[in-house]
Amino acid sequence: MTRADKPLQPATPTPTTGSASIDTPWPHAPTHLLAATGTYFVTAGTYQKLHQFRGRDRLSVLQRGLLTVVRDFGWSIEAWAVFSNHYHFLGHSPASEQGAASLSRMLGLLHEKTASWINGLDGEPGRKVWHNFWETRLTYEKSYFARLNYVHRNPVKHGLVPVANQYPWCSAAWFERAATPAQVKTIYAFPVDRVNVYDEFDVNVDW
């Protein structure tokens, strides 16, 4: 399901630099530019909003899985937040494709692998774990920046931490390390009260 913003000529993306750790493929430094191929805000939720990824180990596996498929499919991720029953991310589609042609395959692989792992842990083979995902293509810079701030700080919205960088399964701490102080200040200054995203989830606070 796709919702599109009003048209705007997107900025040209620039190369990024960075490195990944052995265990978690941390993304490169954020560009903070709309991509010509497409910049998307994505939300995915578990079936019946069940807390299938409650607890530190499950959250870590889901975050690592998300960052891995994003890297392997050539997407560039700029913000993410992972919870017990849903996740958000904001990313740019690969330069080799127009739009989000690979998004469904990428998330399908993530959901297949994480569902199989969770069901193995719980002794529930074949159980439905994931429900659906929603994507919005972003074409206005202000909308893009506001959603970056929204995702970085989403754990605060859900009442999990007082400061977003204290939550290990979101991009806030990475963003504050990878971006310049001026970039951090700029993104965190964008208001999020008018951001219209589907986020009707009660998360598990036990992490």
C-alpha cells in the first residue's frame, strides 16, 4: 500500500562513507538528501500486533536482520526503530532501480527469516508472525526531515526511554555519532506533531 506526497524535484544523492561492525551492519553516514530513485518511510507490524519480538535478544535479531537485508538489497537507510510488534525505517531505494521495486522482496525475506527463527524458539512451526507493511514515498524535504526526527525519537513517543539514544534498537545513537552536530541539531528541531504515519501500536516495555 503506497501513499505519495505532492511532486517535488528531488535532490541528487551524494556518496557516503563509513564502516560496519562484524555483528551488525551499521549503515554509512546519513546524506540527508532526497534520492532521485525514491525515498521511503516504511512501517511493518506483526500479525494481530502480538509482541513476538519482546526482549533484548529478539529485538537485536530483528534489528540486525533489518540492517542486513537493507545492505544486501542496496538500499540506504537513514533512520530506523525496532519494537516488540512493529518497526519503522526511512531509506533510499537503490540507484539501479526506479521506485521501490525491491521493497516487497526485501521485506519478504526479512519477515520469512525472522518468522522462522521466532517460531523455532517458541515451538510454533508455521505460525503467522507478520501482517503487512506500509510505505510512503517522500518528495518534500520538510516532510522527509520531520519523519527522520520522528523515527529517531520514536522510542520516546512509545514511553520506553526519556532520551532516544538510550534505546539500543533505534538509529538515534548511531545518528548522533555519524552525523555532524549541526545536522543533529537541524533534524531534531523539525516538529513531528503533524507527521501523519500509521503508528497505532502498544509496545512491550520489557526490554
